[in-house]
Amino acid sequence: MALSYNQIAGQSVERLAALSDGIFAVAMTLLVLDLRLPAGRAIRNEHDLWRALVVLSPRRSYR
């Protein structure tokens, strides 16, 4: 009787499908978000980077 890889490894195809679904979800999320890099000249340390990222963050209008 020939054993399949799934029987030997104790894994199932469903786990692989779940992993690929998760990777696809992350990729689609990154495509939907409008991510831009801050200007490189203004960033000298981590504090400057955080400040530049806050400026680029989306603004929510409260009316």
C-alpha cells in the first residue's frame, strides 16, 4: 500500500488552502491601502520616521 505525503506528514490539504487564503488576504489588503513612503531626507532617526508616518496616515472627518 502506497502512502501519500499527507499521511506521512500528518498534514492535510485544508491547511495549505487556509495558508494560501491568508496570504491572498494580506496581499489584497496591502493593495487596497494607499501606502506611501515618507521623504527620505527628513528622516534621521526612528522618532522622525514615526512623525512622518503619522502625517501620512488617513484623516477621519468627524461631523
